[in-house]
Amino acid sequence: MSILKVRDLNVHYGGIHALKGVSLDVPEGTIVTLIGANGAGKTTTLRAITGLARASSGSIEFRGRDISSVSPHEIVRLGISMAAEGRRIFYNLTVLENLMMGAYHRQDTEEVKKDLEWISGVLFPRLRERFSQKGGTLSGGEQQMLAVGRALMSRPKLLCLDEPSLGLAPLLVQEVFRVLSEIHDEGCTILLVEQNAKAALKIADYGYVLRGGTITMHGTGEELLADERVRKAYLGEGE
Amino acid sequence: MSDKSRKTILTIILIGFLFVLAWLAERCLDEYVMRVVRTGLIYVIAAVGYNLINGIAGQFSLGPNGFMALGGYMVALLMLPLDQKKFVWFLQPLIWPFNAFSFSKPFFPLAVALGGVAGALGALIVGIPSLRLRGDYLAIATFGFSQIIIVLANNLIPITNGALGIKGIPEYADIYRCLGWAIVAVLIISNLANSSYGRAMKSVRDDEVAAEAMGIPVFRIKLLAFVVSGFFAGVAGGLMASLITTVSPNLFSFSMTFNLLIIIVLGGLGSITGSAVTAFAFALISEVLRFVESPMTIGPIHIPGIAGMRMLVFSLLLVLLMIFYRRGLFGKREISWDWVFARFGKITGKGAEAWSHKTERS
């Protein structure tokens, strides 16, 4: 069962045709990854799914409902949340306030507390130590953890992550991917956009390769990892 | 007793103390000084409201003088006695319904509240189109709208009596009413700022796109801040109309917004208590500085009185303050009970401990 179905999605930025008929499926309970070079349309795809960019044509169906013209804050309510590229945490709010903003629309206080406990206690213990610190004073890695934690606070059915490993030290990249598989084990569906194709394909059930605004290849993580063309173009391996 | 209820009781005691202080001041200080104090309190209301939209929600509005004008004219139209109304509108008659009634003294707070409603409605009408803009564009749009309100005040003679203004408004804005409204403004706005709405406003200020991606209805949150801010601008305008007893388009010119902007930047964008303290100080200092405009003889040099000298000294003070306190006097900090406990913690050791624990991390 696909939780998210994108069909023939086109997005224009002014005169630029950024996405040219992208179709993809995210089955429930899986990790699906989008890989591709800079400017291939990965971020645009995520922005269209979360409502931050408007589709000029095509459909985005989330749990059987078309969301291509729903406003971003309604989409969060429906169960999609995103940790955007470049972290985008709230610099002048404390770490705790940042996390609570993720649960802004939720009324179930008790459940929010449980999620806070899980995110700051189990997933990212580092955040717990820094609860009353301003978001802007965190290190890059901690900010990334906060961004992922904040996105999880809405208890999403689909978590979209845009380049979670960007600009992080190798050890922290490992940490982020460890946490992703932990979140996945809890039953959360993940749509992951990455430039670090190798790490992404390793944990992904299925992958799509974007190039110039269209999907040029798709297959299971292992298939793509083994594919000659993918290895050459995105994994940086020679003959 | 819980920490929260203890703070509530302390707040109530403080409010009582302020009213006692006002009672004493009215008996001991002369009429001139009391006028300055009342003006200061009115500035507090306007500045605290202005800080909500500019400092807390981070939307650079240049409109408060327009909303103050709406409140001022509203109170003038409601409070002016009927015979005075006939006397003032001698060129063109005042339109219905304002020519048919006028409020008596007990209804003055209602008139001020309606002045606030006028400001809030104005903000709603201005906000719906202009809050979709950001940064400089929003500033220009709100500036334009406030100018439109002033132009309307100059030309809608059947309502505003044009450039001649409205005179003879009863002076009901006494120290207690000004203080009462100032307390209401500070309490409502600080509670709002500390609620989940307030956090949403701050997150919109920090990163609008991220806030939107978090599920915050960004436009509605900005509009809420703008309308509440417009309400208190209207209240301040209404009290000012009654304090000065006349309103005219000149009273609410752009320099009013400019003064408020100075106050909130000086007090610290985002600090409510900061802008309250600064607003009061601003009114006092601009009166105290009047002496530099009077003729002076320093030794052999005789200086004739120079009008505007006050603003020169003021600007110099501002430049110095901005060099040494770049984020304003208070930054984003607040004078809260926690802060007081920490400062004077020897009396209540427990509060101080909790505070130092907190500040260590921030």
C-alpha cells in the first residue's frame, strides 16, 4: 500500500521548468530515497509534497487524498512533516521551544510528552542536555538533530528529510543514519533526499534517481547500488 | 505554594503598589509633572503593542500612527458633548450617528476600548493584503496605509473636521485610567508572548519558511499580532485624545511612529518590559531635555533659545546608546519575577538557585 503517490508532477519556478513529470510511490513503512546531482529537482520534489512549492500540473496523493493544492500547515496536520535543507531551526527559541513548535497543532498533551521523552531521551540524548539553550548556539550536528527531532514532534506518518547529512562530520553522518533506521523501526515512513547516495541507498528499501527534473532510474536500494551507471555517476567509482 | 501562584500574587501586589504610588503622586506632584507621567503611560501602551508586531513577530510595520489616529478620532467622536459637536463642525455638519449622542463620563473606558476596536479593525483591513509581503515591502505598505489614514483625517470633514481638528474633548484620561490601561496592555501582551501563539510568532520571526513547514499558519499568526498591536495603538490614541483634549491630523503624524520605533529599538526588540520602561523614560527625558532649548548664558557666551535643540541632544544620546547597547538596553530579556529573585536572591534563596541554574545554560 502506497502512503504517497506522486503522478506526473510538474513544477515551474517562474520560467524555469524544475520538475518535468515526476512520478513516484512511497509504500507504507519503508524508506524511499531520492538521489541525484545538484539542481536535479530533489528539493523541489519535497517542497511540492509539503506544499511549500505549487505544482503546475500532476497529482500528489497522500493516503488517498489529493494534497497538491492544500496549504503547508494543513499538510502537516494530515501527517507529513519535513526537516528542511540547511536545518532552519529557530535561532532565538530554546531547544525545548524548538521541539514544541514541531507539535504546534497537536492537542494530545500526554502523547506529546511521550514523544518528547522518546526524541530527547532515546534518539538524541544530546538535545536533552541543551533544553534551555538557544537554538542558535548549537553546533551544526546538534542543529541537524534538532531539525530531525522537531520534524518528528508532529508524529508524522511520512517524514521527509532533505540532506540530513549535509555539512556534518563523517561520525555524525553515521549517527544521523543510525537514528533514521531507529525511527524507521518505530514504523515511520521516510522519504529521504540525499547527496550521500551510498549511505542513503544502503538503508533505503527503494530508490529513485533524478536528473534534470525527471526520474531516470529506479529500483531497490541494492539494485541501484549494484548498477554500473549509478556507481559511476553518483558513487564516484571508476571502471 | 506553587511557583506560578506565588508569582501571580506578587504581580497583584505590584499592581496594587503602583496604584498607591499613583495616588501619592497625584497628591504630591504638580499638574505639569502629572501630565508628563500620563503621557509616559500612554507611550507605554503604544510601545508595548508596537513591540508585539515588530519585535516579537518580527514584521517591520510602520503603521502605528495611523491606528492611533483611528483610536483618537473614535474617542473624540464618542466623548465630545453634543453642544460642543455643533460648535466644532461649523463648516459641514457632523454625520449621523455621531451627531445624535455622546458618552457620559462613566462610559469613558468603553469609548477607549471602542477606540482600540477601531485600531484593531484598521489593522485587520491593512493587514490582510499587506502581511503577505515581507521585510522592506511590508514597511512601505504599512507606511503608505498610515499616510492614507492621515490624508483621510484631513479630508473627511464631516467626520474629522479636517485639518482644524476636534477640540474640547473632556479630559477623563486621569492617572488611574492611564495606569490601568498600561497594566492591561503589558499583562495581555506578555501573556500572549509566552503562550503557544507567542512562540509561533517568534518562530515566524526567526524563519518563516521553517515555521510554515512546522504546521504554523504563518499568515494568521502575523495577522493576530498585527490586530492586537493595532488594538493597543487605538487605545493609546484614544487616551491621548482625551489627555490633550484635542485631536488633529498633525497629532498622529509619522513622527509618532518614529518615536515608537526609537523606543522599541532602544528598549530591545522583543522585550516587552524593556519597551515599557523605555517608553516611560522616553517621555520623561524628552521633557527634561526641554531646558536645552531655552536661552542660556554660559560665562561670556549667550546662546539664544534654539527650537529643536532637544532632538539634537536626543539623537546624540541615541547614537551613543546604539554603540554601547547594540541590541537595545534589554535585548530580548524581560524583567520577570525570576529575574528579580536572581537579583535580590538573598531574600529568597530558592528562586535564585533555580535562576542561576537556568542562566548558566543560556
